[in-house]
Amino acid sequence: MKALLSLLLLIIFAQYGGAQTIETAAERTVRAADKAWAEAAASKDVDRMLSFYDKDVTFIGGAGALTTGKEELRKLWNRFFTRPGYELTWRAAKVEVSAGGDLAYSFGSWEETVVRDGQPRKTKGTYLAVWKKQADGSWKVLIDKP
């Protein structure tokens, strides 16, 4: 019975206690880029925000509406950032880099505040970003899905 209990505890530890993975250098880099991207959004600086996007970026908005390219995203972010009381924050919960090392994803929770009828209204959700490694080694968002 003791041997069975020990074996069971070992299996549980292997499945749950030891299941924590060590974040790779590439994952740390993408996580840092995601955090800096969130800081750019909080600053409401459109040029800074756009600097995190790949040249071939696609933003997937509500009802699946697609916005492609940085210039179209400039228009979108200008509309958001100029709204009175607009705020956007997010935090990555998970980052993972592909085995090939050229693509990654981050996802986590976001919160947006808009003012309607003079009252701040908060909306929360989950985002997913697909990152592409650039020729210079930096990471840029290829697909942005709030």
C-alpha cells in the first residue's frame, strides 16, 4: 500500500508539480515585447503602437472584421485613442515560441474603458497575438485578435 501511495504521489508530482516549464530566452523576449506593446497602447501613441506590428499585420476585430496593413491600423488606433476617456490594458498569461523559432503567440486578458453617456464603461476579454521573428531578431505582431 505504501509503495502504491508513493507511486501515485510520484505520478501526481510529475504531472502537476513538475509540469512547470522553464521559459526560454525567445519566450522571454516575446513576453517583454508584448509588455512593451501594452505600454505603447496605454500611452496612446499611435506611432509607438504601430512599431510593434509586422508590415503584413492583420487585426481581427469584432464580428471577424479584418483590418490589414499598418496604414489601416493607424486609422483604427487613431479612432480608439482619440475617444475621450479611452484606456486599453492587457497582460500576457502565456507565451510560446514555435519549434522553428520564427513564430510565437501570446495570449492573456485585456480591459478596455470607453466613456458612454458621460460614464466610463469597462469591457474585458481575452486576446491572442501571433508574433513573427524579423530579420533583425526582433519580434513583431503578425495577427492581432482582441
